[in-house]
Amino acid sequence: MALVISTIDVIVSAAFTLLVARQWLFGRKTHQLLWTVALFVWTLAVLAETASAIRGRWDPVSYRIYYAFGALMVASWLGAGTLFLVAPRRLAVGFFFVTALLSVAGSGLILTHPIDPAQLAQTDALGFVEVKVFPFIPVRILIVISNILGTLAFTGGALYSVWRFVRQSLPRRPMIGILLIGLGGLVAASAHSIGVLGGPGLFRASELTAIVLIFSGYLLSTRLPARTPSPV
């Protein structure tokens, strides 16, 4: 079941990444580029998770990739892209530099911190590592900060967009899409907490749920019915 969920997650994440990357190639918008980065690192993280499920074990390389790209970067880069869409440029640029700094510092620590392979062997029935491999300070504290900032920016931007749609009486379909995006962001941000409470099966399910919600919301919010003469 873990392998099935991770495989579906890879397919959805890769398709979403290619779609947004294609839109950036034509639109050249900053938020599209940063969302492409966020979805690309999400795909890399899920690929590492899927590889571990295929082998039936984690190794230091796949675990570092999963932690550096998935746990550390996804939420913050989604938030950075969102601010370029809804916030003043000065705030968006400042958040971008903070995100880049946290990503570089955090990934550097994750990629260089020694890992005892014996710890990676301590998994439960569904193959997820049960122990805390990295110390809270200085490694996991950067992940917490990055996820909090990214969630505030990403989900806050979605809620702000919904408020603008309601205030201006704009079409309901894109508003529903933005709500789905915000909900997916909340699920993604809380995925680690869900995993701790419900086990790795629920953790993997929450990752898949998050990417499906965000992907569905993105499609709804960027495509209008054919009879509508102008895009949002």
C-alpha cells in the first residue's frame, strides 16, 4: 500500500510540475517559476520515498534527499511563489531571500550531518523510520521555521485571494479552486504531524491528498469556462 500511494504521488507531482513549468515558459511569471521549483523538489522527495518503498529500506542518500527537498523546501517555496502573486514586491523579494537562505543552510546541514545506517533500519511495518535521525538543533529547527513561514505565506495568500474574489463578486469557480489550494497547503504543512499521530501510512496518504487538492485547485483557478471572454 505504501508503494502504491507513493507511486501515485510521484505521477501526480511530476504531471503538476510539468504543467506549471510549461506555463512559466510561456508566461515568464516569477510566481510560476518558484512554484515550479517547489513542485520539482516535492517530486524529488517523493521519488526518494518511492525508491525506499521499492527496496524495502532507507539508505542515507534517499533519506537525505527526502528530508532536504521534501521536509525542508516544499512549503517555503510554495509560499515564496504565492507572495509574488498577491503581495507587494518588496515583501515578496525579502521572503524569497529568507527562503533561499533557509534552503541552503538547511540542505547543507542535512547533506553533511553523519547518519548511522542502523537508525534507518529502525522502521515500522510500513517502512517509515521511527527514530529522529537528525538533531532538533540545528537541523530540524530550520525545517520547523521554513514550514511555518511557508504555510503562512502560501495559505495566507490563498485566503487573501478568496477574500478578493468575494469582495469583487468574481466567478465562483476560481474561488473554489483557490480554497482547494489553501486546504492542500494546510494538509501538506501538517503532514509530519499527521504522520506522527496516525503512522506512516497516513503520512503518505496526507502527502498524496495535499498534492491532489493543490493540483485540482490550480486547474480550477486558472481555467475558466469557454464562454468567459477574458482570463482571470
